[in-house]
Amino acid sequence: IQTDAMASSGLFFKDGKKRIDYILVYKKSSLQVEKRSTFEKNLRAEGLMLEREPAVTNSDIMFVKIHCPWETLCKYAERMNIRMPFRKKCYYTDWRSKTMGSLQRNMRELKSWLPRNPMKLDKEALPDLEETDCYTAPFSRARIHHFTINNKDSFFSNSTRSRIVHHMLQRTKYEDGKSKMGINRLLNNGTYEAAFPPHEGSHKSRHPIKTHGAQNHRHLLYERWARWGMWYKYQPLDLIRRYFGEKIGLYFAWLGWYTGMLIPAALVGLFVFLYGLFTMDSSQVSKEICEANETIMCPMCERNCTLQKLNESCIYAKVTHLFDNGGTVFFAIFMAIWATVFLEFWKRRRAVLTYDWDLIDWEDEEEELRPQFEAKYSQVERVNPITGKPEPFQPFPDKLSRLMVSVSGIFFMISLVLTAVFAVVVYRLVAMEQFASFKWYFIKKYWQFATSGTGVCINFMIIMSLNVVYEKVAYLLTDLEHPRTESEWENSFALKMFLFQFVNLNSSIFYIAFFLGRFAGRPGKYNKLFNRWRLEEVSNPVLCSCEISMSKKETAVGHELCPNWWSRRKMKRRGQLMEHKISLPQWEKDWNLQPMNLHGLMDEYLEMVLQFGFTTIFVAAFPLAPLLALLNNIIEIRLDAYKFVTQWRRPMPARATDIGIWYGILEGIGVLAVITNAFVIAITSDYIPRFVYAYKYGPCTDQGYRQEKCLKGYVNSSLSVFDLSELGMGYSGYCRYRDYRAPPWSSAPYEFTLQFWHVLAARLAFIIVFEHLVFGIKSFIAYLIPDMPKDLCDRMRREKYLVQEMMYEAELEHLQRERKKNGKQYHHEWP
């Protein structure tokens, strides 16, 4: 590429030599001229070079291009302890390398006979990122001769250069005073409109990448990662990390790991669903319900209700068998173990990535205080135990009182959600009577489906409406707490958003699973809400599981598929609007892009963590949840990649060693999933009553369990008898209802039978055994799987030893060269 072409591309100063490392944007009409001039003067004093350039499309916008020279880069790389490569890695001793060499040759020959993995990217399609295959050490100007410097312009990568400049921007003063410094404060007070590192050029090229190669890393990321045609390929994590930084690289590594782990869960869930599909017609329970032509069910409403036969709920019985069959318990245990294996192996995967990305010994530097915190508590100071400098301090009584107000606000919002759920319950009670006595026969016949369907739609609208309110409330409560640093603010905000969204999305499912039909009473003595509306009951023995599945599907669609569709639509339209701006310089193209979300990856993590909850909680009622999550994530990876590469300004390449507070939330969801699935199987599902009947009351009592044959007569056993004449509605004869109560002609009519207590005892025993068994297996698996692979531990210890040896040898060689050059004597010691 020619110098003038590079200069015109917007990546260099006007001289075509100085690379642009950062961009500042301000309005000429801004009144903060003095602060800006002082800030820029101090930046030049620190060693940065600045160049102004007016915008092409807006006469009020001015761009400040920043270049960091070699000497300044070296000085701050040393201050920031940035690790740089100095020699190729060598993991083994000579004898072991020879053995491993022959073994590797044999393995390569064996692999050459096998078909190539289509999910792997071609090696020639990606650049050789040398620093991932080199030993690294904290950069030192005194030992600069140790490091491999083939080219000063490329020794520090673009992301490292941007990180160094950002570090300087955060610590440069714009006024006299302890707290009058940092680009963040200048952005908040309107001195600058934006500050961002530039993209490395366009993400598109006129020429095919296969014949002409990639123009830059952004173009390569688009072609090999962000395009929809790459949906089945592994992600180029090293390239993502190099371009966007370790924090974003870890997010995509976690998302890719989660998506890959969903494959076995989706296959097992699909198998359980297909098992239910193929055994739907042969199920003994479904057969008995569909053949019950003479069984009359008790009326489901107080007035204008006709008596229905049990076989009219045949469709419900068959559909629910898809989600409530013999594989339910196995799948619930499998998913609980899967969640543990997923988290434990992610720890190992994270350890490998942090080693490859030189994050093992990296510790987050002391964060600067938030301006709002300083302004609020500037009158009270104490010495920071880490920096040794006085700083504003929040007294404990003030902190406790603000925390209590924030917690009260959280409980108020949760109670608001529960109130909305209660309103939906009241609607269902009112609609139940109206649909059951509807004049249109079709609605009257399928009144349960009409009630559930309309209730789900209303709940969906409530969920989407409250989502708008939650973010504003979470902002307000978090600001009220006055967190000390930005990371504390983000963690507090993320936890609130998770709690709000989790309760909002799952409260209706909890109602259907654990409360629907549990307190309805019995015919002739029904419980009523406000002494007006009869509590809803479940006429079909397995209808609850079907309703949970409907509610989960509605929630998943509302939370995942709709936002993704809308995001894709917005991006497509924005991409069309940006086509006419190709001739603009790169810094102005970047200015026209959307800035990254204010809180970074919080929205992306929140969406995936909530989806993890959908995948594990209540999975016993909906085994297809992992499959839907897998399909969504395949789209999500490329959608997020497309946003980062083409639609957003390049974010500041931040460092991180883990996914932060989200790991603890994932572990909490895993524990809750075990408890919830135990209660779903024991209380909501029909598994335990069938089990008790087969072993205690069925035809196989003395012969052992023989699958469906042992459930013969189960439906009749699970239905109690009621005298219709007691209703006073002009009916005569007997009807059946779902319960274990004595018949009206017994000595104690309508009292619970012995079978009821057997079922109750079995349910409680199942919950205890299931939870202890699964938690025991989870703990055992977590114990068996170490957080760090053994070979990685050996490599780290070996590398630490070799680094010390090579640094010492390199220093001796340097001293010997200096002695020969100058003819002076040097002691063999470190300078």
C-alpha cells in the first residue's frame, strides 16, 4: 500500500507516517474551550502527538487525531507492565521433544487419512499471531534488547497502542485539582462528544479475499467470522482478542463454549421429545382418557356449564405426553449434571485462554473513582490502603441506608411483577367462566385452551411493557447507592437487571407449575377468590405440563427471537444508509457508527444468562428448550459479531480474566434448576402418582413394574366420585374430578383416601432423594474436574523456569557484546 493511499484511508496523519491510535471528537460550538486546550496541552507534554481535522459532513464537528510515538509507547508499556514477546516457546526437554516429535508425526499421518473438520477455519485464512506462540515478560526499557523487535511500527499491536493512549487519556489533567482529570469526565461535561480507537479500515473489499487476501484485520474478521455463511465455523478467538481486547474475546469464547455444550443437551432433549411422540398413541394413560366415553367430568364453572366427558380432553392428554413421559426424570438429572459439567469445563477453558493471552499474572489496576462518587463525598476523606493517597470516603451509615433503600426498591419492583401475575390470574378466573358458558360451541368446547392462550398473550404484553421500565428503575437505584468505581456500578446494575428480568420472565411459569389447580378445593366446596370467582383447577391430569411448555415458548419468543429479528432489521437498514459514505475518511466513518452499549457487554451477557435459565429451569416440562437455545445461539454469535465489526465503533480493548459476576449468577441458576425440576417432577408432573399406582395399586403390585401394562386402570384410580345432586343445578347421577377422595356413599365422604397420603409421601421422598442425589453427583463431578488442566500447570511451571533462564542468558550475551564493543569490563549482574 502506498503512503498517500494510507494517509487518505484515514489511518494516518497527513504525512502518511504517523499512525492514528485514538480519535477525540468535539463540537466547535462547545463552550469548554479552556478545559479542552489545557487537556490537549497536557497530552502533548506527556509525549502524544495531536492533529486536528474538520468533519466533511458537519461543519460543527472537529476530529482530534492522536498518535503515540515509540518512546512514549515504551515508557507507558513499562509503567503498565504490558507483557511483550521475546522468544519462541519451547515446552519440553530434548529427549521428550524427540519422542513427542515422532508421536506428533504419526498423529499427523493418521489425521491426514481422516476427513477434514468442516468447522475449522483454514490456517492460511488467518494471520500467524506470533505473540500467542512466544514467551512474554513485562516490558522494560532497560532490557529492551531481550525482546524480539523486528519492526518498531508493528511491535506494539493496534489494540495495545490504543490501550496505552486510553490509559494516558484517563490520567491527564484538564484543570488544577486532584479530581480534575480524565477523558470520562470531559465526555460527561460535554467538552468532547466522543473518544474511540479507529477501526483498521473498511470491512469490505472490491476484490475477493481468496485471491487478494485481507485488507486488514477488520476485513478478515468480517469475512471469516461476522458473515452469516460462517455460522458453522469455529470462531477465530485469537484474532478477536487481538482486535477487540481480552474482555470481548472472553465473552465470545464463553458464548461459543456455551453453544457447543448445548449440542449434547439438545440431542438428548430431542430424543426425549421423540420418545414421547412415538409413544403418544401407545400410552396407557392417553388410551384410557381417549376411550373414556362414559366418564362424566364435574362442571368447571358455577353457571351455564355443560357436563363434559373425559374423552373430550384426549388431545390434551396426547400433547402433554410429549413433555411428560418416562424420559422426564432422566432428562432433568441429565440437565442438572450438564449445567455442572458446562461450568466446570468452562473454568478449564478460561484457564487455557488466560494462559495463551498472558493474563495469568495480570491483576486489574486500581480503578479511578466515579465522578459522581467524588462529588458526593468530597468533604470526607481517608487514605486508600492500596495507593496510599487520600480519597473521598462513603461513611458506613450512609452506605447502609442507601443500600436499604435500594433493596426496598428491588422488592417493590418484584412485588409489582407479582401483582401483574395476580392480575393475569384474576383474568383467567373471569375468562374461565365466560369461555365455559360461551354460545359459540367451538370456544365452549375448548375453553381451557382459550383461557390459557389469551392469558399467555396478556402475560407476554405485560413482560414486554415492564422490560422498558426495569432499566430506568435499575439505573435510578444503582445511582442512588453511589458505587465507588465503574466496575462496582456495573456489577450492582447487572445484578438488579438480572433479578428484575428473571422474576418478570419466570413468575407466570412458577404460578402455572406450583399454584395452578393446587388450592381449588373440590366439587361442592370450591375455594373462591374474593368470595366471587372460583379458583382455577386442572381437569386433565397432565394439563399443567402442557401449560408450562406454552408459557416457556411464549417467553422465549418474546425475549430472544423478537429482539434478534428487530436488531437484524435495524442493522440491515443502517447498512444501506451507510453505503453512500464510503468516500469518507475512516475516522468520520467510525464517528457515524453507533457507539457500543453504555455498559459494555451487560446486555449481551444478560440475554444469554436468562436463556441459560430457560434451558435449565423447568426443563423437565419442556425438553426442547436446549434445542431452541442452540438454534438461537447460532444466530446470536454471528449477530453479535456483525454488530461489533460493522455497526459499532471500535470499543476500547479492555483486559479481563473472567466473565465477572455472571459466573456466580450461572452457578445460582444451576442450583435453582435442581430444586425447581425436583418440584416439577414431584408436584406438577404425573410421574409420582403413576409410579405409586404401578407399584401399590395397579395390576402389577406383586409382579414388579412392567411398563405400560402396570398402569392399566390408573386414570379411573386417579379420579374421585361426586354426587351431582349436591350442586343444586338440576343434575343427577355422579361425576368425576381429579383427586384422591372417598366416594359420597362411604362412611367419611370426600375425605382424603390412603392413596392420597401414599402419593404425598412419595412426592416428598422423591424431592429429598432427587435433590440429594443430583447435588451429590454435581459436587462429585466438580471435585473430579480440576479448574486447570494438569498439562497447563506443567507448562506454566516450565515456562516460569525457562523465562528466568533465558532472561539471564540474554543479559549475559548483551553484556558480553557491550564489553567487546567498548573494551570495558562488566560484572555479570543485572543492570
